[in-house]
Amino acid sequence: MSRESEADTTGQAVLPGTLPEGLRAELVAFRRDLHMHPELGNQEFRTTAAIKARLERAGLQPQVLAVGTGLICDIGEPDPARPMLALRADIDALPIPDTKVDCAYRSTVPDRAHACGHDVHTAVVLGAGLVLADLHRQGRLKRAVRLIFQPAEEVLPGGASDAIESGALEGVGRIVGVHCDPKVDAGRIGLRHGPITSACDRLEVALNGPGGHTARPHLTTDLVTAVARVVTDVPALVARRVDARAGLAVTWGRIESGHACNVIPQHAELSGTVRCLDLASWRAAPDLVHAAIDEIANLHRAKSEINYIRGVPPVVNDLETTDLLRDAMAIRCGVHSVEDTEQSLGGEDFSWYLEQVPGAMARLGVRTPGEWAVRDLHQGDFDADESAITVGVELFTAAALLDADR
């Protein structure tokens, strides 16, 4: 009996919306095309055009966001009395080289790669939209659904804010998304109620002071020592000024100072990230970090200039939406296809949507079952088991149909 039928052989109800084989192959090809032509945040013009063209072929009316990339598309007629479920995908790539070997669809753009799986996310939401559009034509979609293809997730504070300003959440009552997880097998998802990602901010610091000869550091501001103390002491100070369970961490990624071995410089720069597991501590983080940097800089008679760039708060999954995704996945792939997942220190601008409406993000397994190699995100050799696209599409279609009945 087909999975499209109303009941399986045990008599248990089965939702319609299974991904047809022809569309499955098309979505894999679509994902590979995006993988070969990655575009950075707010530059996703080719990607946006490809998504728009495919949705229009399906008889839909996608609208490009005001920023010029990304789009939203409604399936069915919005009803103010019944807020929509939104399905979100991020569409941008990373500024790193694709280092995969013997891969026919590796990036053709130098120093650009879909190393975070956004091409997979895009194919999933596109596929879910096409399946749901077909169900709507059949009169089987009881509530309108919105597709959100969001640009610039990798650019702090994230393109979600631009999408929201363009009206992406107008008429939306709940939002769901997925993120590729190379630690979870394809065919499975990871779920967690509550915080599933962390806050992530960017920090840029400049220290200045009179330099001089290394033979006479007492007559100068010993800037290299000052910046070294900022690097080592600030993370420890900040960590001691919040509850350890907040997971507030300052981590440096760049430091520059000086040009000669016997000259104490007048200027030093360093930059890094501030990550936090806890929403309340994230809100307090800027003042704590500023105070710690000034404390160390003043100790060494250095003048500090601090640029604290707000990024994203933690993604905090709503209980009801998390249960919706759990139930949808159990229907499609069985109860054992859902595993608990831990909160990560990665940041995700999906959190900005959750400041406005309830929602949840699932971790989409993309590791080939039985594979031992570890492919982490944001690495040039990252790739995904493409069977995950089918899993994501059917997860979202089931969630949309279940949500319409609740």
C-alpha cells in the first residue's frame, strides 16, 4: 500500500505529503547546483532567482525581500483567524574554500563554500513548499503555510532581522527550521526543548599608548604585554562574574600589534566572539566585557576602544512546537528516529524569529549511517548525506498538516 494512502496496513493513520521520487531527484540536483554556486550573505542573487523561478513554475507567487535577496512565499490564503506556520531556510554560504576532493558538485567559486549546509536547508524548504502546494491544489491543506528563504544568516546580527522587517512574520503564529548536524545520522533528527544554540556576539578591541624602545619599557605603555593580558585575563574575569552555568565565554580569534622586534608599538588590535548559553547573562554581557577590558587596560596604562557588536540571542525552542516536530518525525520515520540533542555554543539568527513568535529548530542528521569520519560544520570538506533532504521535506510537510489539525 502506498504511503500516500490514508491508512497503513496496521490501520494507523498516515499523513499525505510523501516526497515523490521525481521531486526527490530534482531537489538533490537543485541542492548540488547551489553547492556549486555559493553566494555570501546579502549577495544571494542567483540563489534567490533560482528559488523564485521554481516556485513560480509551481503556480506560486514568491516575493523577494526588500533587501534584494531572499524571499517569502505563501501557500494557501492567509486567514487572520488562523495564523500560519512558517518554514524557514537560510540561503547564504561561507567565505572559505571548498576543499573536497573528487566531488562533482564542489564549489566553482574561489573561497566560497556551502560549508554549513544552507543549501540543504534551502532544498528542504523548497521541497516542502512544492509538496504542500500540491496538497493545497487537492484541497488537503487546511491552513496556509509561509515559506521563508532568508539571506545573510552568517552575517551578524543576521538576515532574520531584515526578513522580519519585510513582513516575514505577519500573520505567522509559529515557525520551524532545521540545521544540518554532522554528528547525527541521516534519517534522524535531534530535538531539545528550551535553549538549543547559544548567543553569539562579535568583539573588536583597540589598545593605544605611547610606544618606544624595548630597552626602556618603563618609559612607554608596554602595549604588547597589555594586549596579551587582555587576551588571557578578560575571559577569566568575565567567567567569574556570572553564574558558571551561563556558559559565558570570550574567545579571541585575531591579534595584531607591532612591526619590529625592538620597538614597542603604539597600537594593538584584537577581535573575537562572546558566546553565552543563558539569555539573561547574554543581556548583561556587554557591560561585563567592557568593564573587564577597561580594568586590564587601565592597569597597563593603555587606552581602550571597544566595539561590541550585538549578534544573536540563544535559540530557545518552544515546548509545543518541539512536540509538533517530534510527533511529525515519529509519523514519518518512527519514534526511534528522534534523539535528544544538547545545547551547542554555535549561534543562529533563527533566534530573532523566536523573539516574536513561538517556534523550534531541529537538528537534521546528515551523516551517512556507519560513517566514522567526522565532518564538522564551517570546514571546507563539509558535505551531507543527501537522503537528509527527503527526511527534512517530509518532517516539514507532516508538521504543517499536524499543525493545521490542532
